[in-house]
Amino acid sequence: MIDAVRESLLAYGNTGLVAWVVLKILVIAVPVIIAVAMFVYWERKVIGWMHVRLGPNQIGPFGLLQAFADVFKLLFKEVIQPSSANKFLFVLAPLIALVPSFAAWSLVPFDAGLVLADVNVGLLLLLALTSLGVYGIILAGWSSNSRYAMLGAMRAAAQTISYEIPMGFALVSVMIMTGSLNLTEIVMAQAGSKGFLDWYWLPLLPMFVIYFISGVAETNRAPFDMAEGESEIVAGFHVEYSGSAFAIFFLAEYANMILIAFLATVLFMGGWLSPLQGWINADVAWVDWIWKGGWQWTFIKAFLFSFFYLWFRATFPRYRYDQIMRLGWKVFIPITIVWVVVAACLKYFGLVTIGA
Amino acid sequence: MTFELLCFYFFGTVAVVAALSVISVKNSVVAALCLVLTFFSMACVWLLAQAEFLGVALALVYVGAVMVLFLFVVMMLDVDFAPLREGFVRFLPVGMLVAAVMLVEMLMMIGVRSVQAPPGEDPAVLAGMSNMEWLGHTLFREFVLPFEIAAVILTVGLIAAVTLNERKRSHTKLQNPARQVMVKREDRIRLVKMAAEKKGEVAP
């Protein structure tokens, strides 16, 4: 059916090609937006349970429509511009925050061949795109002409840049292991016959842990949510934003969170590969993805990782700013530098098997 | 006109306009943002020229890290550029002259190179590798020594910058976050065992 749609669109020449690409983008972007809405509901529910509360339970069955009610509330609210704000940049900032976080989704492989942009330098492009998101934060803080927003933006930007370095090193170790920057090849390099022991989390265990913690810090989430420390700088960089402009920041942040969960899956936990790979070899219709691997595994693993975000938020108290900086610069960066060398040695002396 | 050529003209125009506005806009933060746009358009041009590693690295290093720090500085300093711009018209002829000389030099260099050796086939394509792979092979096999020397020079620069900034400041109070994080319950409180006081007994 997919091929039929493709053929019928390509028959229109260049216009059809553009329509086909837009269709592919929508197939990824719309589920991401809906996933963000449902993830907000899930977050409130999970944190509620951890606090021995009920969480949202009034709107729709089990409160399932709560997120949509919130979205419509935000969309219908007035967007207030501070009188001395820089008008152009104030409007531009949320968009700059949103675009890179959605663009990065085009690189995520969900299954073998199920990826929008199969880029050769995928990993590098991913790092570049995630580092662009910080402009939205800085511009939002600067253009709203408010001290709280400015301080929040400064903190957020410094934190994001600092944690990009250990994150980059973690990606470098994955690259050394695979010998490629293509995300599909990275997943295929984790295939093998030893089940979940074949994935990169085992030889790169410190990198895996650091990658995920850096991801939490990079998205400015608890316990690293210095950018919006309510008790210190009211709400950080988006304190002057309301209505749909605020909703866009919210969307970008959550899209980034889910993206990090997917990337941790793809880079260290074998993507769509099954944790039972190589142990069972039977052909049973409908359920053989459980041991043969399939897109279902990508989503199951990503769901678990995104659950960790909520778990962290409900568990840990917020770090202090200088403690965050110490953790990034004095703990993570030395460990990652050492482990890059270890990874190179593992690969050079053939201590890990790459690929099936 | 192919789609690629159209893209090239678009990115090129954006780059030139953004580069001009870097030196012409009043607001220094907007100027820095225009510089970001220039870098980004140039990265796009390089991607069009199939130098994918260089393009993405430009976006990653300059747009993603260097310019963010630069914006930091510009925002924090809040420099008033009006007095600095006063001599703009007066020095314009000199500036134009320098720019013209630079343009001629560049054109000569490109002209000499193109006469000497016309650019051949893309070596990455000849070797049957991706641009990135070919770059890695060349950099770490044929040019290891220059590469390492460049790394050492950068490290020296880093150390020099740190030592220049490292001076004893008086009246500063520092806290050591490492020690604060490592603190244990035993360091802070001491539980003392003492006999319970009973009612009616006279304290000694």
C-alpha cells in the first residue's frame, strides 16, 4: 500500500516528490506531537503515583484527555509581549527551539530501513542539531528583557554546552566501535548471537550511563533543571512567555526528551534488535518479533528510558548550579576521555565482536 | 537550472546578506546572530559541495559552541557600539582599499591554482569511500604528524589561556563542591547516647 501511494505521488514529477517527502515528515512529526501530549499525561500520572496521589483523573476516561485540555487552554490564551521586549526575536525564539528538536527526529531509525533520512554522518548531524536548540533558550532569555529570563538562559546555555562534551565523547566511543556514523549501521553492529549481551551497553557501560545522564542535563530536566529553578529564578528563560509561545517551548522540551530516550535505545541498547536475539530461532507469525527484533522493541525500550526521566524527577532533589558544573567537567569528562581510549583498545585488540 | 544550483544561489545570497548585516546592524546581539546565519549558510553550501563532514563540523563547532559563548559575552558586556562606529565613514576608503587588495589577492591565488592544476576527480569517490571515511584515512595515515602538531599547539594555547586567567584574587570566598557532595551523615551530626532523665530525680 505504501508503494502504491509513493508511485501515485511520484507520477506527478517534482511536485509529487515534494508531496511524498512532506507526507513522510508528517508521518513522523504528528505521532511525535501526540506522543508529547500523552507523555505529559503519563508524567503527571506516574509522579502522582510516586507521591501517593491519583494524578489527573477528571477529563476523559482515566483523565486521558487531560493533556488535550491543557493544549487547548494554552492555545486560546493570549500571547503577551513585554513592552520592552525585542519583538522579532521574542517570536522567533520558540521556533528556533522547536525546529532542531523536530529535525533530529528525521535521523532516528525505528526499524531496519524505517528511517526518514539515512545520512552517512548521522551521528555528527545529530550532535549539531541538538546543539542548535540552545539558541532558542538564549534568545528567549535575552529578548524578553527580564532579569529572571536572562539568568535562566545563561544557566541553561552554560549547562547545555558543558554536557555536550561528555555526550560527544560517548558518541565518539560508539563511533569507534562501529566504524561508522550511520545510525542504521550502528544498530546492525550490535546484532549477534549473544542476546542483549551483544549490545554496546556492556563494553561501553560508563559511556552509556554518562550519555543518559548528560541527556537529562542537556534537556534541562530534573534533577538538572537549573534553567527553570522555580524557587530561585521563578521559571527561567520562558518566564515572560504565555499561551501558544510557551506551548511551543514545552513541545520542544518534551520532543527532545523522547528523542534522547530513542537515541539511548539506538546507540547503546540495540535499537530494534531483540534482547533474545540468537537464542531462539523459530518462525511464528505475529509474535516472532519478540526474538527476531522489530520496531516494537525500539518503542518498548524508548518507553522504558522515557520512564526513567519521570522516575528521576520524582526521586532526586535539584542539584545546585556549581555541583552540576563539577559533575560535568570534573567527573564525566575525565571518565569519558579514559573510556574513549579503552573503547579504542577493545576494538583494536578485537575484544568485542562487531556485527553478526 | 537544476535544483542544486537554485539552492546554491539561495544559500550564497543568504550568506552574503547576513555577512553584510553583521557589520551594518546597530544591535550587537543581532549582529552576532547574523554571524551565526552566515556560518550556517556556508555549512549548507559545503554540504551542497558534498563536503558533508566539513559542513556538519562547521555547524557543530562554530554555530553550536563558539557562537553561543560569543553571544554570552556580547549579552553580558552590553557594549555600546555607537562611539565605536563614529569613525565608520571616515575610515571607509581605507577599509575599501584593504578589501579590494584582499579580493585581488584571493582571485590571483584561485587563478594561479586553477591554471596550475585543474581540480581532478573527487578523491573520496575515486577511493570508493564516503567523504568522512576518506578524510579519516587521509588525516590519520598520511598527515598524522601535522595533525598531532596542530593538536599540541591548541593544547598549548589552552594552557596559556588558563594560566593568564589564573591569578590570586583577594577577598574571594570559595566553596569546594566536591567536598560538599562527598559529605556523609557522620561528618555533620553526632548521635550521643545518654541515660534517660526520670521524673522526680534531682539533676546532679
